[in-house]
Amino acid sequence: MVNERITVVLGFAFAASLMFLLAAWDAQRDYKIANARINSVEAQMESFKNGENAFLKKYDINELKRGYSLPEISGGKTMVNVPIINQYPELPTGCEITSAAVLLNYIGYNADKVYLEENFLPKSAEFYVDASGNRFGPDPNSVFIGNPKGKGLGCYAPVIVNSLNAFFRSQGSACYAVNVANADQKTLEILLDNGIPIEVWASREMQPFKYSDGNEWLLKSGEKFKWPSNSHALVLCGYDEIYYYFSDCDGKKDIQKYEKEVFLKRWDQFGRQGVIIKRK
């Protein structure tokens, strides 16, 4: 009986020791991952200076990360803890400005999505047909097409950059929005490594893009344009080996994860559009 008790006690002691060692190993692993990512930035920057990446060749990551806290790293997952803001019911087609509100709230502004839409988002639903029967419409690089409160299509990154900068001017803030134009996968992950969330353009739940004849027109330049009906903007806020993580305003209550491969395909198809905020 005594031997059995000793065996049980030793068993508990061994299990407790094992749990402690596993926890210590996990913590050490996460520490090494965090430091490896931080320490690799300088080396990566050298390669970017040699022309491998246009965005981080233009913008210094040490300047972009100023004012941001480092992300949480656990179990090999990097996470920037941004809020989730639902675009519904007020802005059923206003994912772009709602995602912009996520970025603003993350850096400390109590910015309401509807206030941003009503005061800082340029909009146009001006379509017309010329004498030759050609249909012309707004440029998504200049305005939000339609009405975010109802029947709307959307806009591209430059519109959100301009909207955010108009908001910052109204606040007398030195912050400004930056267009993450044509950034690659490595750039997105370096930004996340430094605690910087990114508004990105893709599709709803990363499904293949859908097109219809009614969403096709000419821009004033004469360029043919077609808008994907299931386009979507959301905030990229984390990653691990397999997934990217998002604050998705499309009625989602929790942080969403989508496979890296699928997101990067949609990201490429939508022209690699993104927006970040440079803090004061």
C-alpha cells in the first residue's frame, strides 16, 4: 500500500515536471520565433534595398512601426489584437470604410464607421451612355461606386487612403495613411511582425471572384473596367505557417482565418491593394 502511494506521488511529480518543461519549451520557442523575426528585419531590408521589394524600399520599416506595439506570438502564431467592427446593418456594402474604422480604433481613435462614411468617403453613382452606346462609370481609384448604405459596389485603396487622411486633417493629427501598393507576402508578414495591421482587398470568404455584365463599364480614360460582385475589404491582423487571420466586418463575430495560399491568390487577382496607418 505504501509503495502504491509512493508510486502515485512520484507519478504526479513526474507529470507536473513534464508539464512545466513543456510550458518552458513553448515559451522558449515563442521567444526564439519573436526574436528571429525581429532580428531578421534588418537583413531583409538589405535585400529590399537591392530592389527585391518596392514598398519597403520606399518606406523604412523602422519609421512605419513607430508607435506600434509588437504583436503577440504564441504557438508559432503572430497576432495583432485589432477590434472587430460589423459593417451591418448600417453599411451593407461599406466594407472598405468599416475596415478603415478598425485601423483607426486600433490606434486609439473612437471613429464611427457611419461618421467616416458620411463625412470623409467620396461617392458617385454617375453612369452614362455616350452616342456610340458605350457605358461609362466612376473610377474606383477616385470614389466609392454607389452608396455604402444600400446599393453600392466599392472602391480601391487610394480612396481609403484619401478618406483616412481627410479624417486625420480634421483631427489635427500628424498620422497619415499609406498605400501598400503591390506588396508581396514577405512585406505583409514583416508589417505584422512589427505590430502593423493592414486593410487588404480580396473576396468574401476568399471565394473565387464573380463577375456580371451589369458591373462592367468604361472609365473616362477609355479603359475597360469590370467590378467583382463579391469583392471584400478586411483587416489582416495575423499569421502562422498555414493561415492568415483577419478582422472581417462581414458579419463575423470572431477573428477569421483563411488559408494563406487562397488569400494570396485573391490578393494578386485584386492587384495587391492594401492600406496601413503611419502613426505620429
